[in-house]
Amino acid sequence: MKTTLYIVRHGESEGNVQGDIFGADPPLTEKGIHQAQALSLIFESKILHHVYASSLKRAHKTAQIIADKKGLPVSLHEGIRERHFGSLEGKTGAYGKEHHGLAYEKFNTVSAVEQMNWKVVPDMESFGEALKRVLKAFDEITHTHKGKTLLLVSHANVMLSLLAHLQFATFNEMPQGTIQNTAYIKIEKNDDVYSITETQGITKK
């Protein structure tokens, strides 16, 4: 029995505008709200049975705009939250590169396995750790809604880990900017196997 998941990145947030803030909980910008509204029009013609969202404001608001258009409730799920960045939480990308530049440089030179487990600072969540909890969340959600079509609003790093895991592209083929705000991945689950069947707003080298 096929279960379908649309994994959506939230609309533009104030953190995106201020320099790709690590984690934290910034709200959507006005542009982000308009992006979510535009995406809701795309999903107006698609069958959806339920909407899930990360509890962070930017994801929850994006999900609510889409769900309202479909007359559906939104369920919050901690399993699809953005990665936790430890001592980098709330810092900008520029800060991270200034203080941990060597870690950034090494990321592109190590193996795919090492990249999945790479940490810029020791107390942050790796792509692999995030992937583990996200896949657990997917299993819970698809078990509850077997055979249905669901929309899950999450975050760029979560989506990057999924794209790498499901062999859409390597991390080196997905530089910053690969996943646009309100981009989505369509994933189908058949016999406990997840596969990507469509992407929108996602590029790779």
C-alpha cells in the first residue's frame, strides 16, 4: 500500500534574511507568508489527508496557511524539527565560518559517511542524527496514515539529509541555496521502502 509524503521547506524567515541563522525560532517574513500562500494554491488541486509541521514558528505558519486552504488540521511533530546546532544556535552563517572555518573547509573533502556524521561544534546534531529521528517520525506518521497523502513542513537541513540518504545527490552536489524556500520533495513509501518521485524548487550540481 503506497503512502505519499510531500516534505516542504518553510517560507522565507527572518533568520534567512539576517544571514542564515543557525536554528533558533525566527518567524516568517512578509515574503515568506506570500510564498506559503503561493504554495497553498499549488496544493489546492492535490489530494491531502493531513498536514504535519515542525513546531518552529516558520514551519508551523507555512503549514497553517496550506492547511487552511485545504480545510485540514495541522499536527506538530518534534521529529521533523530543524537540526539542533548546539552552541551555534542563533548565530549567523558568517559567524560560523569566521570561528569554525576549518571545519567548513574539511566537510567537502571527507567521505559521504563522514559528512553524514560531521559536526562543526561537538554539541550540535549531525545530519545523521537528524536523519535518524526524521525517519523514525516518518515511520510513526505513515503507520498512522497508511495509504494516505500527507504534507510535512520542515527545514532545509532535514531535507538535505533526506536527499543524501535517498541518493538524490551527494552533499557536495548540494551547496547552500540548493533548496529554495517552499521547495518540496515528494516521497512514496511502498513496503517500508522510501523513494523520491518528484522534487520542486531543488537544484544540484
